[in-house]
Amino acid sequence: MSPFLTAFKNSPQSEIIFYVARKTGQQSLPVDISITLCLFWPTEGAARNRSFIHSCTNYLFALVLEKTPLEASRCQVHPQHQHKRLFKTVVSEFGRIAVEFLRRGTNPKIYEGAARKLSADAETVQHGVEGLMYLLTESSKLMISEVDFQDSVLVLGFTDELNQLLLQLYLEHRKEVRHILSELTPSLPHYHNLEWRLDVQVASRALRQQVKPTVSMKLHLEDRGEKSAKVLQTDPATLIHLIQELEKALAELKTTHCRRILRNIK
Amino acid sequence: MELSESVQKGLQSLADPMLFDLKTFSVLIEVAFRSLVSAHADSSVLDQPEFKRIDQMLLKHCHNAATTCILEGVKQNADKSTISSCLEDLRFDAERTDVFYSIYQKYRSDLETLLSSIGRCPPHINDVSWRLEYRIKNGHVHKVNEPSYLISLNVENANNGGSSEDLHFSCTMEQLQDLVGKMKDAAKSLEKATQL
């Protein structure tokens, strides 16, 4: 048994079965309880980045081959040829559902619909889709390269076709998933627009016959879709001072110090 | 200049040489102007030695009338003829009118500045501070690698007793360029307006 398998077997989660898909030609090791797959992300200090995926893999095999998960683990990992296309469709359909759920939130009714079509139970389908969602979010978060993604997925022992499918799913949607994830980060309201107006105060209750130039501004800010506008005022001298300060801020980005940092931290 | 009856009565008393001789009158007018311009309310403003002989009620009434008249004059931006004709109607002789007007000239611009600062206005921007940061990663997304600005506007709220607060917002380089561009447009149109 491989070293990392031993480690997981001794983990406190006793209801987890360890299944390792080996390459074609070797028999898989039937083991005890449920199904967890360990993925090693080769980037960024590999030992620390183990992700556990509650994977649908074996359930999918079982669905397609009409065997129980445990029996499926005893077969060779190649699905039967006549079921290849069906398997591919199922996975791409699950992929599509996973992306849709990441966009709009989960919808339990879809699990039931799919379960009925595949004559399996809804929980199985749910695990499958959730596994794919997790795969997508983790890989998009870390922004791993194609090679790293393929290496990681290789551990699962799927066919090349399926690996390609997962890779395509990742590459197509990673920018979008990253955008969705970035909405979770803490943020301040950010600048949206500035409207300005030049006024001259000519009189007030306290003093008639004035000439007091002012600049009125409406600052539009946006905080996660919530727009707010603040009406502010300033006098000409302060306006010039503001412009000078902010131009200094912009110039700072072009200094060698800044450029060096931007260039080297990638 | 429209003045209420009580103010007119007070000023008429001031004009009366039986109640106020010229020296006392000058001192009272000077005290009235100075009390308007000074930053703190001074309760001992009428404790001048020249005022010892005068009835305190009358003194207060006249001081009140004088300050009201002064503020009305500054508010209306009154010129010499307006003030002279107003004071003459209240039985001021030429000498006292001259004394009043010369002190009026002395303190006029300070009083104008004071009055122009009274009033309601939207929060007033006093200063800006900025911070440039480079976002590397956060808990949800790694490899962000983007520079970003954090701008704080120091804003003074004239209505709530001059309390100042900070308005914070973040922006990218493009957004900051947009902001500065718009401010420059405003400054340019200001310049054009001054040249008209």
C-alpha cells in the first residue's frame, strides 16, 4: 500500500473508504468504508496543499456499470467501451451543472431530476456535483497551470478523454470562478464617478453682496453593487491642492521602486 | 438700513451728549466693534473705567443697539452715504458720525469674512491622503497581483459644530486617473471663469 494511503487510513474519519484508482492493468485495492480521494497539488509547497475531495468518481462508475461502489472498486478502472460516451456525457453535464451552481447557487431539484434520469439516488448526484464544484473552486483559486492540473487529475486514474474534459472545464471557466470568488473578499467602497459643478455664492442670510466661488461635487461610490452618492464642496485653492496630491499618488506607480515590485511579484 | 425701534432708541441715546460725551462714545463704539470681531465672548467687555458713571442698563442697551447697527451695515455692504444718512436721522452730529465711520472702515473686512463664513453648506473637503498598495492574495483568491489605491478625504461638516470625518474609498489606477481628470476639468473651467 502506498505511504499516503496508510496515513489516511489512520485518520480519525472512520467512515471514509479509501479507494485508489490505479493505472490500467492493475487491480485496485478494495478497502473499507466510503470514498475519499486525495489530490496533491504540486504547486506551492505540495505537502501543505492536500485537498480532500468527496468525489463522485466511484459513484459514476457504479452508475454507468450498474455495480455497487465496492464492486466497482474491484474492476479495472476502464469503464466498458459501450458506456464510454454515456460516461462522458454524464460528466460534462455534471460539469455544466457545477458551473451553473457556482454562478447562481445550488438548486436541490436538479439533483432529483438527474438522479431520476440516471436511476441513482439524489445524494450520489449531489456528491458528484459538489465534488466537481470543489475541484473548480480550488484550482481556480490557486490558478494552477494546465500541467499541474493534469498531474493532479491524473491521480484519480481517469481516462485521458475524461482528463481532457475536466481540463477544458477548468480552463473555460476559471476566470469566471475567480471573479465569483473575489466577491467574497472584504472590500471598501470603490470609486465609481465624480460629477462637479462650479458655483458662485452671491448672497446669504448673514451677508449680502458676496463673491465666493465654490466647487460642488457629487462623489459616486459603489460597494458590492450598492451605489451611494455623497455631495461635497470645496473651494478653488483646496481643489488645486487635491489635484496636486492625487497626481503625486499616480506618479508613484511609475517609480522604479514600484515597478520593481510589480515586476518581481507575479 | 432698516432698524427696529429699540435699536433706534439705543442709538439715539448714544447720540445724546448729555448721556455720553464724545470720549465715552468713541470708547463704546470701539468696544462694540472689537467684541464682534474677537473669537471669545468676553463678559467683562463693558468693564471699561469710562463707563463707571453710566447706568448699566442704559450701557447694555446702547451696546446692543450699536452692535446690531454695525452688523446690519456690514451685511448690507453699506457705503458712507447710507451710514451717514441713517445716523443723521437718529440725531448723530457730524463728529460722532465720522468717528463711527472711521472705526467701521477699520474693522469692516474682518467682519465681512466672519459673516461670510456663517451659513449652511455641504460637507467641505479640507484635505486628501492616499495609500498605494499591491494586492498579492487573499483568503478566497490567490495570485491577485494588482496595485490599488486607498484614498481618504478629510471632510468638515459645517453644520455639526465643525466636526470632521474621513471618507474612505479604494480605486484602481484607471479610476484614479478618471477622478483626477475630472477634477482638472473643474479647475480649468474655474480658470476660464476668472478670465472672463
